[in-house]
Amino acid sequence: MEAHEEKTMPDEHAYSEKLAVANTDFFSADATSPPTHQHVHHASKRPVLNVVYVSLSVFILFLNYFLAQYDKFVLSYFQNEVINSLNLTSTDYGVLSGYATGIAYALLAIPVAFVADYADARVWVLSVAALWWSLCVLFQGLSHNFWQILLARVGMGVGQAPVEALSISIISDLVEPRWLFLSESLFYVGVYLGEAVSGQIATAFDATGTPWNKAMIAIGIAGIVLAVLTRVVLREPTRRVSVMAPVQSSDPSIFVGGSQSNRKVAHAKRQFLASVSQIVRMRSFWILALSSGARQFSGNVFGWYMPGYLTSRYPSQPDLLSNYGIIVGAVGSVAVVLGGVICTSTGKYRTTMPLYITAIGGMISAAFVVVVVFSLDLAGGNEARGVQILYGGMSAAYITAELWLGAYASLLAMLLPARTKTFCLAIYTSTIILIYSSAPQIIGLALENYDVNSEAYIEKTRDILAILIPVGYWVAGLGLFFCVSRVKADIAGDVVEVGHVTRLRKGAFIGFWLAFGALTIALFVTSLVIASLVG
């Protein structure tokens, strides 16, 4: 044990010594100015990554995320077809899009990400994960009943669980800090293109009479090819330092226990406890996670139920889904990149700019969401006028609400400890997944007693969309405003000292997770019981 500690300690000290350099480089007002001699010396120790390689790597990571998002959204465009072809109920559909895959995402992302960090094998883990979830997507296309497609989607969740955390972590080490906001924002374009392409394919398939499962089989095959390409092209990047001093994994106040014969297990335990300690002691981490969860809760409601609702409201508009997808893809992509540009160009204010654009943008967008939901009513029942209001409202809603994803992820990547940032990001993503995955689950239960083809079903869906989406945006906004001072404190190093975490703070975190876990299990079990009774 002593020999192992002597081996790891120099790395930890060197890591801390480089911290001041990272803070200056990332957060100074003139961060875009030429690097100092100290920066050049630090950069010379890193592998030489030219612009072409970095661009290609980010593009491949983008494609992985794009395919994952495509699979997530494509079922929402074929909601009625999936329900009818597999003889599902609205609750069954809610299970497919809710906690069935959400729990797999949340539970498995954390250990997979920890292994990736501990073994320094993020690229390998990403490649294997992409191969696995692609096979499961293919199997969804071959499903013939609820249980087959449910198992395939749970398997898909196992593979897709670490994709976002791994990609954010890899990009944050590939690119220079001054370009991080923009690079992560370009990566998140995959969210909007995934939804947009789903709309275009849904329209094309509907026009040709092609069944929905062909789309799943095609994307599964494409994903298998991409998984191989990911492993061939990408190489594990050298870790960059974070903007906060990390808890040292060799700190005796973190490691509890006597000597252990298995040094690898002992080191893994120290690394795990140090990482958990870091995020528990941060003043902003959990508020950032919960606010993001509320924000994505609204986004999940929008993505899963808005397309089906709009097609029901506008039955004589055959191009509606195609135009919907174009707006999502074009406006959403422009918005998220614009958010990265805004944060990159704000100098010393870039630490808090992601919080402001997320909060203010979401609050403004809430009003436009209501316009979208009631667009036909505002047009007096005239579909031709209604779609004009609809498209205008959607464009305004997306350009204001979707500035945030890349900038928000960049801030988290810079705040978290570099050695275990993937693991900490997985804890963050798992938390928000458990929150936003409850959206279709709750709506599915609320709509259980309604016929999917009835007018009452449409009206109930309208009311749910008009309430849940704006409320989620405002809850997130208020939480982020409250979090501004806490982010500043964390960056300044004003976190709870090691060994000084109060019982109240520990109890609050434990109580939250117990209550949150009980709610998660209750929703999941309830939906499965109802689905089995209906089936």
C-alpha cells in the first residue's frame, strides 16, 4: 500500500500545481489572447492533436450522440403506429419512453463511467457501448409485442447510458479550454438533428407506407458501423485539469480502512470516495443537477408528446411533421451553437453566462410553448392560419429555450475533477435522467383511461402540455438564478472542507436519494402492474 501511495502522490501534487494555470486560461477576460510561456510549456507535454484530428474526433462523437437521439425521437413520430402495430396501451407506450429505459440509463451509467475513468479507457468503453445499443435498436425493429420491445429498449438503455458523459468528458480533454463551450455546443447539435431527421424519415415512411420498424433496423446497422469507426479513429486523450482543486484520492480523511492486499481495489475505493466527496462538498452541483432535471423534464414532455398532439390537431396538414422536424433541426441547431458562441465571447462572465441563458431563455420560451399548444384555437379553428402561428411559435420557443445544452455541459466539465469527471458527469446525467424520464411515465398514467383516437385524449394532452412544460422551465430558471452565487463560490474554492461535512448536509443528501429512489420505484412498478392488467 505504501509503495502504491508513493507512486500516485506526485501525480496529485503536479495536478494541483497546474490548477492556477487552468483557472487563468479558462476564466480570464482575455482567454482568447495568445498563450503565455507557462501555457505553452504545459501544452508541450500533451500529445500533438492537430485541428483535423480533433475536428474528426468531435464529429464522430457527434454522430454517436446523433444516432442515440434519433432512436429516442423516432418512436415519438410513430406513436400511433407503434401503439397500433404492437397492440399497446398509452401506459405501455409511457413505459417504453419512461422509466423502463430511464432506470437502465441512470443505474448503469455510473459504474460504467467509473470503470472508464479508473482504467483510462473512455474510448474503448464508448465503442463497446455503441455496438451494444445498436444491436438492441436493431432488435426493437424485430419486436412483435410489448415485452420484446421493452427488453430491447432496456438493453438499449444499458448501452446508451454512458454515451453522453463519456463524450462530454472526451471533448473537454480534446479541445483547448477557450473553445470548449463552442465544441460542446456543436456536439449537442446531435439532439436537434436527431429529432429533425426522425421527422423527415417519419414523413417519408408515411408517404410510402413503410412500417416504423424499418427505421429501427436501419439505424441499428448504421450504429454498428459507427461503433467500429469510433474505435479505429479515436485515441484516449490526455486529461486536462479542472478549475477547482480536486480532493486528493490519497487523503487519509477520505480513505477509511486498514491495509488491503489488493492494491487496485484499494485505489479504486479511494478514487470513488474522493469523487463522491468532491460533489457532495460542492455548493452548486446538486442545484445544477436538479435545475437541469426540471428543464429536461419539460423538454422530454415536448419531444415525446408534442408531435402526436399536433398531428391530431392538424389532420389535413400532411407536411406538418416534416416542417416540425425542419424547425427543430434548423432552429435548435442554430440556438445551441449560438449559446456556445455567446459564452465563448463573454470573457470573465462565461462562468455564469450558461446559467443566465438557460434560465432566461427557458422562461421566455414558456410563453411561446403555450402559443404552440393553442395555435389552432388562436386561429379560430382555421388550420391554414393555425400552422402559421404554430411554426412561428415553435421557432421562437426553440431559439430562446435551446441555447443552453453545450454551454451548461462545458461548465460542468470544467468544474468537476479531471481524473473522475466522467464518473461525476454520470452521476449528474443519471440524476436528470431519473427526473425527466418520469415525464412520459406520469403522462401515460394520466391518459390511461382515454382512447388514443378520441377527442378527450387530445384535449387532455393539450392541457398537460400547456401546464407541465412552462412549469418545468420556470422551476429550472428560478433554481439557476439561485445557483449563480454558488457556482462563483465553487470556482473560488469556497467549498465545504474535507472532513467538515455536517451531519445535516449528509442527512439531506441521503434523505433526498431515498425519497427520490422510492418515487422512481413506485412509478415504475405502478406502470408495469397497470400494463400487465391491461394486457
